[in-house]
Amino acid sequence: MTSILNRIGFNLHSRKAALSAISRSFSTFQKPNYAFAFDIDGVLIKGKHHIPEATRALKLLNGDNIHNRNIPFVLLTNGGGVTEEEKARQISKLVGIKIDPKQVVLSHSPMQNLATKYHDKRVLIVGGKGRNCYDVAKKYGFKEAVTPHDIMHWNSSVWPYSTPTSDLSILTSTAALNFPKLPIHAVMVFHDTYDWGRDLQIMLDVLCSQGGIMGTRKPDYTIQDVPLYWSNVNLSSHLNTDFPAPRLGQGAFKIALDSLYKTLTGSDLKSTSFGKPHGATYQFAEQVLELLEPQSQSSRRRVYAVGDNPAADIQGANGYGWTSVLVRTGVFTGKGNSDDFPADIVCENVEEAVLNIIDKEETHSNE
């Protein structure tokens, strides 16, 4: 290439400029060997409002950067309660950037892999507004999903402090389901519950039952007949609220259930947890990134996980081997780094993080 430029009379300065331009041009066709995974609440949005730097950060990743590079990214959140399509629509509207549903990994997204085991078995789906989580479960392939509200339709005395409404039933015949003869094979918490008392009671009824039959009690509580799954165990979050201090999350509900079960039975309640900081969620997100942008390189892609919650986002990224980036726009607002779960990088906001990482990566790749 240099000899060609010499023959056409480029001076030294022009030749270097041309080579640099050609190098940058070639780099735009190479697939980047790095990607981003963003938490949503506290990084891109806060409550029902977008964080201003988020829009500029996502534009940078969509090619609006000095390197003209599109850089793959996913939204990896412990939020949920809706389909990936609905969450993509919500975020797109708030930040003003089109988000593909394939880029969204919700807390319960990895749980769809359980549908192979439970596709024809009755599972109790807990959490969320109305029948949203039921709809998600059906989309994932849980054909026999039921909710606490359906059990209330069968027998409202299960929890006498709430009244079931017909608009939340699966079908008009739901109330006729004979739960004493229809075992529940697993309990899955898809999202934060909107009725702690009712859902704690019904989950305990199922978990303490003999073989998942409502109204029974097993003779030996050291044996757990019904598996329990959690979509995330965040103790607190800023999800869906503009309140200035964090609110209790699904992790707090788990602590309450574990404590009640231990008190009532004398045994520890066993469960499987998804969401951050658990590795299964990061493995799932890595698979999504590979589908979005298949790698030609043999080396493992570097993933920068940007989050605001040290106990979830940073602990999880560190444990999985990703590069953790802590921002001060959500749960974490302190000076310096987190003492309990220190991040690899700390930035004021997501735009600062993206700018610095792109500069570092692209400078390194062109050296």
C-alpha cells in the first residue's frame, strides 16, 4: 500500500494521513471484539424518566462515534414483569433510541429454559401486575401456568384479606379448577409481588404441601417436594418509582418467605435464583450477544457491564469475569468506589463510561 502511495506522489505527511484514514476505514468493517451490557434502572432510566446521558451513550454505540463503529450491546436488568418486546418498546420510547427485543435480557428471561422441563406441568407464577407474568410464562412455553389469583378464585378463604376479581382470571372456568386434585409442580417468582401477604401465604401452602396439593401438609419437611425459583434476589432497587430512596425488592420478599418457612417447619427452604449476580444470567446474556453479533475471533469477547448496584451489577460482573463499570446515577451515589463490591471502573454516568471505553478499545485496536 505504501509503494502505491509513493508512486502517485504523496509527500510524507499526506502519506501518513492517508494510511491513517485507510486504517480507520478498514477498522469499521472489522467486528469489534468487545460489547456492553447495561443495567436499565439507575443507568439508562430512573423511575419513569430517562437519564439524559443514556440517549447519547446509545447513539455512540449505534455508530455515532469518531470510529463509525457499531458496537453490540444488551440491556441486562433485574427488572421484569413484562415480555421482552414490551420492555424494548418502553425503553425505546423513554430514551428515544430503537431497542430490539433481542437486545433485552430481563430477570426472568433465562427461566424460559425451564419450559422444557415444565412445559406440560402446572407451575405457580408469582409477581407482577395483573396477568402480565402469566402472559410471559405462556410465551415461554409453560402451558399449565397458574397464578395466586387463580387459587383465590378456587377458594377465596385462602387469603381472606383480599378479594379476587374476575378480570384477572385465566378463563371464566378458572374458578372451577379443582386445585386439591391438581398438583402444583413448581413455584416461580417472575417479578416483585404486589400482594406480599397473599402470595406469602399461598406459596407457603404449596411449599408445605404433600406433592403440591393445596390444603395438604407433608409429614417430613426435610424433603422439599416442590422446587422454588426466583428471577432475582435484589434486596432493594429503584424499579418503577421516583422515590428518592431505594425500595424493597424481590430479595426482601425471599428473606420473608425463607424466615417464615424456617419458623413454621424447622427446615431451610431450598431454591434456585436467576438474575444478577448469578452466573446463569450472564451466561444467557453472553449467548444473546453471540446471536446479535457472531464472533469471528477465537478469543473471548470482552464485555463491559455497566450498572448502578454494587451488590447485583458489580458483584455479578466480577464473578463472571466481565469488566465491571459502576455509575453514580442510581443505587450507588457515594464517592470513590464501592467498599463491598469494588468495580473495575467508576464513572459519573453511562455516557462517560461509553466514551472512555470506546476510546480505550479503538485506540488499542489501531496500535
